Amino acid sequence: MTSVTRRIWWCSFLFLVACSRTEHAPADESVNTSPAAVQPVLAFPNLILRRPIILTHAGDGSGRVFVAEQEGVVHVFPNDDDVEETTVFLDIEQRCVYQDNQNEEGFLGLAFHPRYAENGEFFVYYTTASAPHTSVVSRFRVSKDDPNQADPDSEEELLRIPQPFWNHNGGSIEFGPDGYLYIALGDGGAANDPHGNGQNTQTLLGSVLRIDVDKQEGDKKYGIPSDNPFVGREDEGLPEIWAYGIRNIWRITFDRETGICWAADVGQNLWEEINIVVRGGNHGWNLREGKHRFDINNDGSGSGPRDDLIEPIWEYHHDVGKSITGGYVYRGKQIPQLVGKYVYGDYVSGLLWALDYDFDTKTVRGNHPIPGNIPVASFGEDEDGEIYCMEHRGEVIYRFVSSEQ
């Protein structure tokens, strides 16, 4: 059996197993939990990629797909299911640290400048080999001679972030509709947020940052947007911070129609959660886990609901899944019944859903299971707004299609 045949067989097996599963989110009569008429199918079956962690596009009208491997290599290829070869767009594997037993490090973020077609700039987040447990955010540029080849010597480091532990690195980077770069950082790792980073706005950890990559201010290689919440209030928080109270977002994405920022924050003891990230918002960690008090030592040190703590819009218990993977609000054209719904999954249970949230009433109307048992490591989106998901076990990438006849 060839590797491609084996992967197709394995994916088919997982799909059949998943269709027989009955696990769902906790019952809530006000929430529609009818299955979504959507299914994942194997995309790019002729490609073998190591630990695909990011799938994105350059927004330049080329329709190309860029896939980053966690080891530090970025591939580019046509968006064609029959594609058999990729071109290495960027290889920084020697600069990047990744180990299987410390698998929350490595190449974790890739975002193309909104004006990439003009300036050829893109940005990466990775764990550097130049210092222990240290994340960097860097700018690179495409080669002047080949649009499918980046210039590896063009690296300009913007941020260097020491991490106390190997886990909870965050690493999701996205440009918002305002043209600024958003960077999601975890609380630094270990359990219980031992350094209290989630509620400490004098550290970058445990926060979502927002920076201007088109400016430089003082000794920084970037600018600070004037409407960031702590600008002019440095005694209360660092000016880069947009929101805080974060445990380990995986990942942030922006709805390409509304501009709203969605984030899936991985839980610890009992609850996984989905948040709408807002300016200056305190999203609760480590006082809250999901919509619940989080007591480190069962000593009452956590918090009940408070006006200054933003509750997630959705949560699920560890009876359902134990590591949320955030996706995208679907805005493609191939699956009309999915439009406007937030597609996400759980890495441990392999379950997938499409969340239907009503912003007017601030309630969840539906959480629709998607057939498929896929331990989703990450989701991706192509230039047309079609959604993909990646899983490491079989080095497989899926796309979503309608299952309605």
C-alpha cells in the first residue's frame, strides 16, 4: 500500500467511525444541535507534508496556497486537489526549535501583509534556536526574482518574547481589517498560570497584542496604534496590549465580512471556550475558566462573574473534548448553509462543529456537529474563503464540502 493510498484509507476509516459517534456539546434546549450538512474530504492527496500547522494565502489574487510546517518550512503550490509538488517558499528550519516532546514550540504563525502584492512583506512567529524558550515575530520579504521564493536573508526581528516554559506559546498572528498585526500570546505555560501572567498587564504574555508594522517608534521596530487601550496609561498596562486574561489562544481569526475577532482559548481543568476579543477586554484567565470560577488551590482565589471580566460566548466540558482548535467564520461560496457560522474542532476528541451566534441577542442559536473524527491541529482559509483543517497524525489536509444532494 502506497503512502497516499494508506492516507486515503485512513481518512475514510476515520470518517465512517465519526459518523457513528453520538458525543455532542452539553444539552441546551435553546441551542439547535442538528448536524451540519457538511463533511470534510481529503484535499491535496498527493502531497506529503510534515506537521502542517498553517494554511493561508497571500491575498494577491494569485489563488496560491501556502502551508507552513511546524518544523519551519513554508510550501507554496496551486490550489488544485491534483497538485503533486510544492515549491519551498521559505526554509528557516535551522533557526527554528521544534521537538516532539515539546510540541507547542516551533513555527506557529504566518501572516501576509494586507498590501503584500505591492510590498512583498509577510510576518512569521516562531521559537528561535538562538535562545532557550524564546518566541520571535519577524518580517520577511519575497524574493525580487521569484514570486514563489522568499528571501531568507531579509529577516527583520520585530519582537523577542522570552517564555518561562515550552507550552502555551500562543503564536497565532493575523492582520485585522484595520491593517494592524494582532499577536496572540499564551500565559507562558505550566499549569495554573504560576506567574500570574493572565492578569498582569505589565507583561506581554497572556495577551493579544496589536502593533503597526508600517511604523517604527523609538527603539521599537514597530509602531503602537494610538487607540490601543493602554496608550498613555503605561502604569496600568503595556501599550502593545489589545486584550488580556488569556490562557492559550489557538487560534485568532477575523470574520472577513464583519471584521469581528474570534478566538478559541484552550482550557485547563474542565472547560474549553470561544471568545469574541474586544478592545481592552479582560477575558478572565486565571480567575475564570470558561464561565466558571477557577481556584488554583480551592481557596476561593478565583472569581465569580464580574462586570469587568468578559465571559466567553460558548464553552464545552471536558466530557466532550479537551483541547479546542479555533477556526474561521465561513464566508466561502461552496457551502451556502455554512455561511456566517464559526467552524471549530477539538484536538483530543476529534469532534467538529459549526457555531451559529446571534450578535443582536448575544446568544448561540446553534452548535451543529460536523461529521468527521479529526484531531484538528489547525484550520486554514484560502483566498476564496473556503476552509481547510490539518491533522498531524496522518500529515493530512482536509477541505469542507456540502453533503446535501
